[in-house]
Amino acid sequence: MRRIVATIICCSVLQTVQAQETAFFTDPQSGFKQAKEFYQRGQYSLAYPLFRELSQQLREPDRSGQSLNYQEVRYYAIVCGLMQNEKGALDQAIEFAELDENKGRVELMNYQLGEYYFRQKDYYKAVTHYEKASVDHFENDELANLKFHQGYSYFNLQRFSEAKPLLDAVRQMTGNENYNDANYYYGFIAFRDKQYRDALQSFTVVEKDPDYQDVVPYYIATIHYITGDKEKALSYATGKLNQGNNYYDLELRKLVGHGFFEKGEFTKALPYLEAYAAKTKPLGRQDLYELSYSYYYARQYEKAISGFKQLGGKEDSLAQNSMYLLGDAYLKTSQKANARNAFLFCAMNSSNPSQQEISKFNYGKLSYELGYHDIALTELQQFLASYPNSVYYKEAQEVLVGVMARTSNYRDALALIDGMKAPSDQVKQYFPAILYGRATELINDGLLSNAEDLLDRAIKAPFNQQVLPLATYWKGELAFRAGNWDDAVLYFTEYLATPVVNSEVNPQNARYNLGYAYLKKEMYRQAQTNFDQVARTVSSKTTAVEQDAFIRSADALYMQRDYNKAGGMYDQVIKFGWPSSDYASFQKAMIAGISSTGEKIRQLQQMQKKYANSSLVPDANLEIANSYLSGEQFREAIPFLNAVVKDNRSEALKPRAYLQAGIAWYNLNNNDESLKQYNTLLQQYPNSPEAEEALDNARSIYVEEGRTGEYVGFAKKMGRDVSTSQQDSLAYAEAEVQLSNGNFTNALQRFNAYLTKYPEGRYVIESNYYKAEIHQSRKEWADAAACYGEVADRVPNRFGEKSLLQAARLNFFDLKNYEKAAGWYARLKEFAGSEENKLEAMRGLLRSQYQLAQWPEATENAKELLQFKGASADDKLLSNMVLARAARQDNQYDLAISYYKSVAAGSKGEMSAEARYEIAWCQFEQSKLKEAEKSAFDVINKSGSYERWVTKAYILLGDIYMKQQDYFNAKATFQSVVENASIPDLKEEAQRKLNEAAEAEKKQNNVSAQN
């Protein structure tokens, strides 16, 4: 049917054209009229050939004889050509617009060119020509068309401000064919310009237009939302979504999801946000946040985590909030390590102070729980300083106490707890262990009085069940060290009622010490019972403690006069070849002497030959001499007494040897030799207990020989003024009476008066000693030390050994005068008559040498102490430390490390902290950087109470990073010390090294830039 219609139309057109062709020649005016009618009806294909023919005729005016306007006909011909996209028509139109002199036609041609380009969607050229067309030549409909097309072109060129008034004019023409289109585009521009009322009005006009009904609902819903009518927006949008076929379906879902999210109805928001996200890549940060939060609210934590993870790296509140929620989501899924990192990022962001505060707390707490104890310590300390009013303050304190307890930072933990007004039950549970831990550190550091105070607190503290036996043990140990035997017995017995084992705290050591305490109390049966429980079985492999306990059990039997059993035990000691075999042999000889002096002498001589290097050789010689003296074999005794005098192994025995030699020579009727022995004794040991007896014996000789006058001279020569002795005694007696009555102030005045009047008086030693005791009781340490020193300078005397010990202790522990302490300990070691004091002398001397860094001098003493049979675990630690220091000084790093490891493994005090640091330092010097780094962290995590060594470990870490040319981490480490250290010299060192690291990094960067 279409083909038939097309044929009829073509035939009709052909006949018309043929008819017109004749008319053109006869009536051009009529032809023009016909063509114009076609033009006006929009039949450009019919009008175009007519206008073209007329245009050609009008080029020859004589033929037509008509006066048609050639330019007008040409105008219509070109326009019709443009309408049909005829070849060459565009160029003709442009030429016409540029060259024609008829302004009106030129403007109309520009309009037609604008329309041509509009149809071609070349909007830029379209508006260029529209702008050259005048509105004066158009009817209303044409003008409306022009305005719409020009406005639409501006719109497409995004020249909205120019499009807007043109579209506004057309949108108000209700009957115009472009009415709906103008409303839509005007609405869009008004929406863009935030003129929401106008936009809504326009969008409402086209809401049901088939061309726009799928598009405008989004804008209408958005306008309701933006203008505050959010409920209407949600209702409208959800209704449209339910209807379907929305061009902006995703945008509407986003709007609805956002609306519900904003209302806090996250469950309703989730499906809309989820649908939007499924088809939108990538999501905006806000959209991703809302979706992730909705997942978080719905407890779909893994999906929430996936979203929140993408929102970090910024410094805004959205990033901070995301990291906060990410951390919480990780916690809820038991991913603590990831949670810790999330809270770190949140804590670094200050957009939301509240979240920053919580995150800093969580970061510190999780660092503790995950084993980053040094970071936890710093973070929680900073948290407490920054947020004193935080709701998390109390919990942060609790966690910090736990961190300090875990890192053995008992000192700071104790200070923190003591500063709490109302410690929680959790803190109270930590408290006893912290008290005990700090007490053991103080014990290792030699601060026994302070340690005892803490042990007393631990014993009284609630929740102390775990540490009570341990604290009780150490109370017994401290009492034992102080020679307070009754308290030692009390506490060790109490410990043994409910014993626990913790390193050196164990039943064996308790019974061993308890045995000694009973031995000192001369309760030999009880001593034997405890020693027997320590050394239940013996062999060649028996430990040193068990060996000594076995020997002391034998001694207890000896003191109970059970000589057969004691002798059998001494025989076992000799059989096994223990280090104390010399002592056992000595005791065997003493037992033999009960029934046979000759056998005693024989065994003592045999013991001397077998153990020629034994420290008991002088004792054996003195015993042999005493045996001969008791048998009045005076001449036989003299060689053994001379041997004692010449032997440097026991200075304390020499005064007795000189006295006994004088007695022997006297009984051999050799008074001159006898007086010679007394003279030597009085000159070398004028203050010894034997000195007075020697003076009396000398007086007897002078009286016997009738040489009393010479005795007075002899006495004066020895510092004894016979003529004033009575006055001397009376002056001293005054002071002694005040002392006996407890009037210590008056006693001090009398003793001072006596010493001023009689600086070399008979009671100088007693006066100084009692003065020292009074000052000691008043904690006047310097005065006490000086007075004990006066007595100690006159050893041997009856107060000499104790005064040496006290002078050394006071100078070491209280006055920190290590040089003087070393001198007194050295003299105590020389003059000590008891094993206990000799051991303390060796121990104290080594501690003093350690403080003075006298490593070569201390080496031999350390080795001797290590071998000493009564040496404690602390003694061995100190000895190993000294030997380590000496090896380090000689660059023998492997040897030093082996000694340091022994110290670190056996102590919890400052010495252990130092040893751990020194291990790291030696490894650093050996360029074993990985091992050094690990060892440095070992210091940080295990020695929290000792800030100096922890700080030095951090500085060493910086040195390691420097050596690895890791300047970034080196700077960070040194910077951390600069900001946090409280020790000035280490802070200064860190600052210097920080500058060096920055300079080294700068040089490295310059080299890289050149390459």
C-alpha cells in the first residue's frame, strides 16, 4: 500500500512541476507565490526546485520582464536547500549571511543556519548563528521555537545561565509544543542553582510525560529531601522504586538508603545501600561508610570490615570514625592485632577528640594484651597524663599496673598504686606480687631495709596467697643475714609449714638456713634435724649446699658430743673428696684429741701435708701449739706458733700466737724472748684482746725480776700511762653509766669529753664503739661510720671485727662512699675470724670494686668468691658480672656474653637489667645486629623498673638502625628517647645521635639524587 501511495505522490509532483515550468516563463510572480506556499507549509522538497528555477531566471531580468526580488528568491532557495541538506546549500547560506546587504535577510539566514546546526547537534555553531538573529522578524510560535532551540543549545553547552531565561520563557507557554521540554530543562537548571521551588514546579509539570516520567522522580524526591521534607521524600522515592522503570533507579536507592541511615534506621537502609553499591564502582567515601556502618549495625562484621578498611588514610572525621568502628569490628571478631592497628590510626586523628581518647586507650590496652609491653607502657602513661578525667582513667591505671608487673617494672608500678585513692580489686590482686617483686629487686641491689618494709606490706596485703610463702621466706633470709636468729627461725619455720618453690626460694634453702640459725643459737639438735633434711643422701655428686649441710650436721653432732657419728660423717666427706675435706680432717683431729693429744697432733700434721693450701693450716698450727702447751711441751709448741705468725692466711690468729709464744718462752725461762713476743704483740696489735693479757704478763716478768721501774717505761712505750690510769677509768665510767641508763645524749657528751681528754686512753676503743652504736641507732650514718672506723683502725680488738663490718656497710649502703667501703671490706677480709664475716667481706669488696669499675682488681676476688663454699646465688651473680665486665674491657665479647647470660638468668634486679643490656651491646660490637636487636628488646620487655637500662637499650636500637643505614627508624627511635626520657645525660646523647641520623639521611638522599 505504501509503495502505491508513494507512486501516486511522485506522479502528482512531476505533473505539477511540468505545469509550473511553463508558468515560470509566463508568470514568475505566480510561480514565486506557489513556491512560497509550499515553503510555508513546510513542503521544502516541492518549494526548493521552484525557488531554484526562479533564482536562475532572475539572473536574466530581460527574459522575464518581471521585477521579483532576486535576493529574496535566493534566500528561500538556500533555506530550502539547507532544509533538505542539499550539497552546497550550507556554503551558500554562510556566504549569504556574510555578504548580503539586507540586514533583515541576513539575520533570518543566521536563524536558518542556527536551525541547521541545531538539527546536526552542533550546538556551539547553532548558538553562534542564533545570537546573530533578531527576534523582530518572528511570530510568537517561531519566536518560541527560536528561544527553545537556543536555550536547549546553551543547555547542552552547559551555558546554563544563558539557557535559563530562554527556557523560562518557553515553559510558561502552556500550549507550546516545547512546553514540557522547556519545563524539564529549566527544572534541571533551577535544581542546579538550588532554586528548588522553581525546579519542583517544572518537574511536576512533566512528572507524567512519557519522555520524562522515568527521570524526574529522582529530582522530585531529592528536592523534597533537600528542602527538609524528608519523610515525603522517602515515601515518594520508595513508591517510585516499587513502581519500577526509573532511569535513576540506583540514585533513588541511594537517596532512600541515605534517608533511612540518617534517621538511624540502619536495618531499613541496608538493602537500598547494598543495591546501590552492587552496581556502583567505585563507591564514594560517604556511601561506603554508610553501607559499612549498616553492615556493622547488622553484625555482618566481615562485610563492615571490608568497607571500613578502605576509608583510612585521611585526616577527616569520616576516616577517624571508620577506623574506630573498624577496630571495634575487629574486636568483635577476635582479631585483636588488626584492631590494635585500627585504633592506632584512629588515635593519630584529632578530628573527633572523644574517639581519639578511646582509641588511645584501646591501643595501649591491646598493645599490652598482644605482648607489646614497652609500647603499652608508654601509651598508657601518656593516656593517663593527657586524660586525667577520662572515664577510662581507672581501667587504664589497672592495665598499666598489669603492664608494669608483666615487664618487671615493679618500682613504677608501686609508685602508681601508692598514688591511687581507691585501687580496684584488680589492682589489689596485682599489688602483693608487685610488692614482692620490688622487694626482691631491692634485696638484689643490697637495700635490705627498704626490701623488708615491702615484704611486711606484702604479708599484710589482701590477695597475697601466692606471694605470702615467698615473702615469709625472704623475711627469714633477711633476719638470717642480720644475725637475728630468733626471727630467722620464726619465719623459716612458718614458710616450711606451707612451702612453695620459686627459684632460690625452696624448702631446701629454708632448712639449710634454719639449720644455721639453730647452730648460732647453740640449739644443736634442732640444727642437726634441719641439716639432715637438706643432705638426705650424699655422694661425690652432691651439691655444694648439700655438702655444707652434711658437714654442719656433723658439727652439730660434734657439739652434742656424739663423736663417733660425727667422725663417721667427717670420714665420708674425706672419702668423697669434697672441697671441705680439709675442714673434715681438722675436725677429725679435734675428735682424736679428746682421747689422745698425740693422735690429734699427728692428724693435724697429716692434714697440713695433705691440704697444704688450705686456709685452715694456720688454725692447725695453733691447735698443735695449744696441744703442746697444755702438755707443758713449751719448746715443741714454739715452731708451730712461729708458723702461725709467718702465715698470711689468717691475720686474726697472730695476736694469740704472739701471746702463746710469750708464755712458752717464759716457761722456758727465757724472759727476754718472752718480753720480745709481748712487745711485738703490743706494737702490732695494741688494741687486741690479747694485748691486755700480754701487758699483765710482761708486768709479772718485770716484777719477778725486780725491774718495776723499767716496767713503767715499758708501759708508757706501749701507750699505757700508769700514773693516770685511775683518772682514765673514772672518766670512762661516767660515760658508761649514762649509756647503761639509756641517756644516750648524755652518754655521747661524756664519751666525747673522754676522747678529748684521753685521745690515747685505755678506753678509746670502747668509747668510739659505743658512740658508733648510738649514732647508728639514730640513723646518723656519717657519724656512725666515722666512729666505727676509729675502732676498725685499731684491729684486732674485741669490737674490731664488728666495727670493720659496720664501717664497710655504712659506707657502701648508706653513704655510697665505695672507695672507703672497699678499704674496710678488704681489711675485714684479712681480719675476719668467722666464715660469715669473711664471706661478707669478699662480697662487699666485690660490690665496691664493681661500683668503682675496678675490673682487673676485682677479677681475682670474683673468682675466689665463686669458689667459696658459703657463696650464695647473689654472690655468684655479682662475681659473674665482674668477670663479664673484665672480659668486655678486654674485648673478649663471647666470654663476656657467657658471663652476662649467667647474670641475666639468675637475677631480677638492676644487675640483671644491666647484664641484658651488655649482652646486646657486645653483640652490637660484634656486628651481630639481629641478635643485638633481639637482646635490646629483651631489656625493654623484662627490665621495666630500671629506666636507665631500658633507655640505653632504645638508644642501642637506634645505633643498630644507623649501622643498617635505616635512618628513618633510627631517627624515630632517637626522637622517642628525646621526647620520653627523663635521664638528662641519655636524653642529651639521644639528641646528638638524632642529629647525626638526620645528617646521614640527608647525605644519603643527596647521593641518590646525583645517581
